[in-house]
Amino acid sequence: MRLAMRELIRRPARFVSAAGPLTLLVLLMLFLGWLLDGLFLGSTGAIRAHGADGFVFSADARESLLRSSVDEGDLNAIAAVDGVESVSGIGVSLLGAEVPGEDDVANVVVAGYQLAGGVLPEPPAPGTAWADRQFNALGAGIGDVVLVGPAATPIEIVGWVDDTNYLLLNTLWVDPETWREIQNANRPDAIVAPGEFQVAAVTTVDGIDEAAVRSAIDATLGTETLTEQEAVLAIPGVPEQNATIGAVIYATAVVVALVVGLFFALITLERTGIYALLKAIGVHNRSLAVGLVTQALLVALVAFIAGGAFGLFLGSVMPAEVPLELSVGRAVFVLIAVAVAAVAGSLASLRRIVRIDPASAIGAGV
């Protein structure tokens, strides 16, 4: 290992040919990962915001929030199921809106809800809304009035909430009556009745079997109750974007292993005489392999640091419309993936090292 470290210190230039491509691959993995996280969070916040243990959809909704419908009787029946602590009706409307300071009409979501939970405080007063903080990117501020839909229904922003958007659209959270008023005034093709919502967010009693409670709700009402994760993955496009971008990230990790493997295969071939001499004086194959892996890990670490720096810079200059989520968790995932790929790639040269004959050091010119 000491020889490997000494070579890295004395001859760093020879490793640039591997570190350069790895830096670009790390940048690609980080950027795609941050983009995937941003897309996921921006699409699913309206579900995750409630901190609920289950979401009740009508049987004919096919797990679609926009097609689902539950009424006041359903909410009362859900509340009566053993193990249910609270029930909150939720409804959403996708509309255009005029935001102060913006020339173009913005696409927004108006979401009505009954109870505080998760990151959501108690519903605001009629005609007002808690706005997702992403509205800042549109230039909106507290006290501004947003005109929603063709009917230009006014909603005053009175505070902020975080990470609550739906389908990458900025969301306004209002009380149930304000939501119904906006829905009926702007969507006459989809009138909602008094007491009607689209889904019900259910919180269960602590320590109870949540799956059993969800099954009991469905048995009682003939509904379909999903966990938070299931409800998130039922949002159109979310599973597909996770699978597509995730596949590209993992494919990039495979390319990292191939780059490292090719580089160290060439290095091993170049070092054949040196390895033969070292084995002739008693150095074990294990020590040579450890040195090779150490070099691969250090090259990968340098590439990660450089790629991370480029990624942070790129993220800082991206427009607000690009939903990047610069999370530490994603960076740690990429670091681990790159390290594993680097080790796997370097170990591809282990067989060649083992097969080197110490006797070949005689006349090797070293």
C-alpha cells in the first residue's frame, strides 16, 4: 500500500487519464440524481405533506386522485373504523392563475383540506391560502392576491409551506369551502357537492396494525386505501421517471467500473516487470491487490470531489424552473456507487497479478 501511495504522490499525472472521465461520469450521476429527486419531490409533495398513514380512494378511481370522490358519509364511516385516529378530506384543482409580477398565466394547483397534519398547519381563513414556497420563484409574496382560473377567483397568500407541490405545479392550500367555490366557479364540468372531497387522508392510532386498519376501511366502504408510498407511486409519471432516470444512473455506474477496469488493466500490464520483482522479494499478491484497490479508491474520491464541485456550480446557475434537489443523501449514494464500481473495476486486474511469475523478473530490465 505504501508503494501505491508513493506512486500516486510522485506521479499523479499518469492517473489523470482515469480521473478526468470519472469526474464527468460522477457529474452525470450527481446531476441526474439531483434532477430525479427534484422531480420526485416536486410531483409528490401534496401527498407527502399530510403525514398520513393511508389515503382512501373511491373504488372506481383506479388510484387516481383526480378521478376519485368521497363524500361526508364516507368520511364519517372511515372515522368510525376501529384504529382510525383522524380523517381529513382532500381535494385538488388544476388551474391557471395570474400571479402579481408575472406577465404569463402560471399553472397552479388549488388544494383544499380539512385538518392540520404533517407540514400543513390548520386550514387558513376563507379566501386565503398557504402557498408553497416555490411561489417565491414567480415573484409572489405574503399579502399578494392570486387570481385563479377563468373566473379570476381571488386568493390572498397569507403564509408559506414547504415541499407541498403536486405534479411540479405550485400549490395553494385553502379551506374546503374555498376549494369547492374555486372548483365550481372554474370547472363547471366537474362540480363538487357540499361535503365532497376527492380522497381522505387517514391517521391511525399509534401502535396499531396500519395494514389491518386499511383493510377494514376497504371492507366497510368498498374503497381502495393506499399507503403513502403507494399513493405517491400512483401519481401519473412518477414510477416511469424513477425507472428511466434510475436506469441511466445505474448504467453510468457500470461505465465507471469499465473505465476503472480498463485503466488499471493497462497499468497492470505496464507494471508486469515491477510486480514480478516485488513478488520475487516476497511481496504477497494480497498486498499488490490492496495497493491497486487503494489507488482506484483514491482516484474515484478525487473524481467525486471534482465532479461534486462542478455539480454544485452547475446547480447554482440553473434556472429555477429546473427542479434540482441538491441533497446530501444523493451525494452519499453516488459516492458509494462510484467507490463500489471503482473497486469492482480494479479487481478485474487481480487475476493478471496472481498469474505473474516471480521468475520473470530475471532479465526484466528493472
